[in-house]
Amino acid sequence: MTEHRLGEIAHARSGDKGSGANVGIIAYTPEGYAVLKTYLTSARVEAFFRPMGVGVVTRYEWESIGAFNFTLPDILAGGGSRSLRIDAQGKALGQILLEMPIPIDEATLTQCRRPDPLRSPS
Amino acid sequence: MMRIGNAQGFWGDDVDAPARLVGQQPDLDYLTLDYLAEVTMSILALQRSRDPEAGYARDFMHVVKAIAPYWREGHPVRIVANAGGLNPRACAQACVESLREAGCADKKIALVTGDDVLETIKTLARQGDALNNLDTGKPIATVVDSLVTANTYFGAAPLVEALDAGADIVLTGRVADPCMTLAPCMHHFKWAHDDYDRIAGGLIAGHVLECGTQATGGISTHWLELPDVANMGFPFVEMDADGSFVVTKPAGTGGAVNARTVKEQLLYEMHDPGNYVSPDACVNLLKTTVEEVERDRVRVAGFKGRPPPADYKVSATYRDGYRASGQLTLFGRDAVEKAWKSGEIIHDRLNRAGYSYKHTNIECLGAGACAPGMFVEPDLFETVLRISVADHNKEAVERFAKEIAPLACGGAQGTTGYAGGRPRPTPVFGFWPCLLPAKHVQPIIEMIDV
């Protein structure tokens, strides 16, 4: 079991809503979805984002598209025109969560990585 | 099957995109243009306070003039746009003039108003209605004297009526973004207002389209891998009568429409995918499928709709003081340490001069400012100090703005990049989402012959 970044097995999209935000995490493969279902709990995501002042995180399972949606209340320190942060609209939150380390063994990792090679045009 | 595109994802998007999309996709039936984000209304209110004829998205006139040549050649594309903002009537008048000048006097505009409920909200608040903030639970009485705007989110109904009456351009103020796509579907396929599963499909098509190029690879995780991003296509959907649809973009354009870009956009600003709430239906997306059928063609299907909430959602904004942000660049050894110290010096001087602020922030751009506290701060050779304050006292914020430049002489060696000049205080607007019973709201549709 070694640690890898979440971004090796999933991609993401974040957006704002008032002073909160959401991050969607989309597994590249069904095996990756199963790994994330167990590991990427609302409690772990909440603990991960605690330095940024997040409130109570909720996780929504969305298996038909292989995704999880996390709502992150209060993470934008005001949001909209009020937040003094450079990323007042949470545009970077997807990139941040993809840096989360997750423990995963090499055999499972092979099944979870994106099947197509990097940097090929879609 | 019918085709609906989006070529403005927000006010400030590529103004040449709408005419380009019509030119690239001559069989496009409808074009939606979305100008209004949450805080846009308060910016429009500021503009209207300086000029009573302002308060709408002036960019729209450029769009109308650019599409006019296609209309003159008989292109049937119809437009649904919330360009009216806070002043739909002035927008419609400008639109009439633009169309006459462009030789399109045969066009019909439908003006949809009634979304501006500021006076209603103020009256109800003074009568003791709580109008609680949906996020915080606080009563609106705490901000009623500072309210700047209050608009209901209309659903598709008034837009469908406008299209049924033959409008070529449906011009609105605030309307729920996805309903601008749903309305042409309901008009074209004659879906009943309680045909919730199909309506759900129209709404989700609108959700995918409403941010323009975010559906065609914009802000996607794999953006760096996408082809010809400089020529990114704007999206359109091919909508079927059953409410399922294909997301695609014109041939020969850059970016990509694949399962990943579409899934990402489905998740954008999503709350509970089992209960996506809109004025026309609540949608359950938990059985929704996303399937690549060809290159740059993705079929999205499987929606369950339920009746919508009884009340209108209102988005109100209120003035909440002022803010300012300034920047300095620090280069050389210990750049980050120097930047932090420079920021602290500015606050220290302001404190000594007797100023205090409700909120302050110091950031070192390049050192993880987008993720404060999340990662180990790197030892950089160059960083940008960004320092910000907010307070109700405008004079204090103005004083802050004057305190940054002195570091150009008195700060660390390698302090540079004061090119932005003295920062200007800008108003802060708070956002107040609340519910309003339908009996207080009446959409008004006026047909205007150009």
C-alpha cells in the first residue's frame, strides 16, 4: 500500500454557491469508483479542507456517472464579491482535492488509472 | 429533433461567439445567451444609479448587430437572452434601434418583466415578513435598508408564452438559467407543464449549456490536452422529443465534447444530484447516463422529474461596505518571508494611524494562495504579495489604498511590480437568497414589433 494523489484515479470540477462551493470527483474506472466509495468519505474530505475553514461536508453518491459530489459550506470565506481571497469563487478547489493523498496498492491502481494515455488529443 | 446552442456563458464572454456559432451551425434553431451571475445584478444596479438608461448587458447590442446579416438572409434562429438585467425595457428599446439600423425591422421582440420584486420585498419586510436567508436563516430585516436588488427566478412559462406568440428574440431579466433552454423545448415539442420527466431533460440540457465553453472543454481537468483551444467551439444540444439529448459543438472547432467534459459540467455548481431544484421541476439525475456516441458527440439520458417547489426563489443583493486589494511583487532570496513581512508592515502602519478593519487578508501568490493552509509553503525566488481589506468605513479603505506604494521605497530590496497603481475601493455586495410566495409575483409579457 503506497500513497498516490487522487488525481491519478479521478478528475474533478468545482464551482461556487454563495459562501460555499462544491467539488465533483469523477472516477476514471468503475474500480476507482469502488475505491473512492470506501476511502473518500465526507469526513476525510472535511478533514482535508479544514485549514480553509470548511463547514460540515456532505457527500452525494452519483454512481450512474461514476462520480461523487461534495458540498463544502463556508469554504470561500464569504464568496461572491465579499471574499478577500484570490480564489473567491472556488475555481481551484477541484485542483486542490485532486492533490489529496490516497493509499492504494499497485494492482488496484492499475485498474483505477485512466485507460487512455496522457496528453493524447481526445 | 431541434438544436439549441449557448454562445454567452456570462457577461464578459466572447461577444463574437453568438454570430460565429450561427455561421458555423446554420441549422441551429435557438440560441440562448446567459448574462446574469449572482452578483451581476448588483453591478448593473451601480450602473443604473449613475445612468437611468443603463442596467442591462450592453454587449447584447453587438450580438444583435452581428447576427443581423444572417437574419436578413432568412436564417430562422431565435434568441432567448437574459440581457435585460435590471432594466429590460431600456434593453428592449436599444435592441429595437439596433435591429432597425441593421435592416431587420420584421423581427418581433418579447419583453418579459415582473421579476424585479425589490419594492415588494421591502414592503413585506417592513410588514414583518421574515424572508429568511436560505443559507443563514437570518431575517431580512437585518439588511432591508441596504437592499440594492431583489429579483425572482422565473421559470420557463413566460418564455414559452413569448415563443408561442412568435417572438424572434425573448428578452428577460432574471430567469433561472436552465429555463432559457427548457422554454424552446416546451414550445417546440409542446410539452405540458406537468410532463416532468421530459421537462427534466430540457432543464439538464440547459444546465450543461448555460456556461458556454465549460461544456466543450473549458476549465476541464484535461484542458492542456485538448485540441485547438484557441478556437474552442461553443456548445449546442440536439434535443429529442423524449427529453434526452446529444451535446455537441460545430465541426472544425477546438476543445472537446466527451464523456469527461460533460460529466464535469453536470457536476458544476451541483448540490444534490437526486434533487436538482428549479422553478419548473425537481430533477433526479441518479439514473442519468452519459455516453460518447461519436467524436464530440455525447448522449445524455435518463431523467426523473417531480413537481417544483410552490414558492419563487428570490435573489436579493445588499450593500455591505467596501473593499480594496493591492499587489506588490517581491523578487530574490527569502521572497516569501519578505512578502509576509511587507504585508504585516502595512497593517501595522494602519493600526498606528488609528484604522482597523472588519476583514483583512495577506496572500503570497505563487506560494499556494488559492489553498491557504493546505500545503507546505515553498521557498520561492519570486512571489506576488496581495493584501486586502474590507470595512463599512469607506475612508478607512481609502487610507489602506495609500499605504501600499510607500513600500516601493521603504520595503525589501527586490520590491517591484507596483504597476497596478493605487487600488480603488469597490463596494461589497452581500447576497440574500430567500423564498417568495407565488401570489406576490406576476410575469408580464409584452410583444414589440421592431
